[in-house]
Amino acid sequence: MRRDRINNPATSVKGKRHGTPANDEEGYLEFCPVCGQTFDKRNLAEVLHHHLPHHEPLPAEQ
């Protein structure tokens, strides 16, 4: 089950989106030269994982 990133049940913080949704999702994706996986730059966990010098690709979401 994928949770919305802006709702955090651990802290009870509910976020709101500001502005209009992005039309171009491709602008948020980046290719990792280490593992060859494309990741979402808006997800801090993915960014930090791909910042590690020697890492494996993240498992695919289902």
C-alpha cells in the first residue's frame, strides 16, 4: 500500500499541495550513474539512497 507523501501518520502532520499539479513529470526524474536506476528527486529517501557511493537499485514499487 502506497501512502501519500504529504500525510505523515507518525507526526499527525497533514500537508496540502500548493499550486497546480506538474504537467511534466519527467522534470522530477533523474538517472543514477551508479546503479542505472531512474529515481524521483521529490522523494528525499530516494535521493539520499542514490547519494551513497556504492548502492544497489531500490526494489520496484508494486
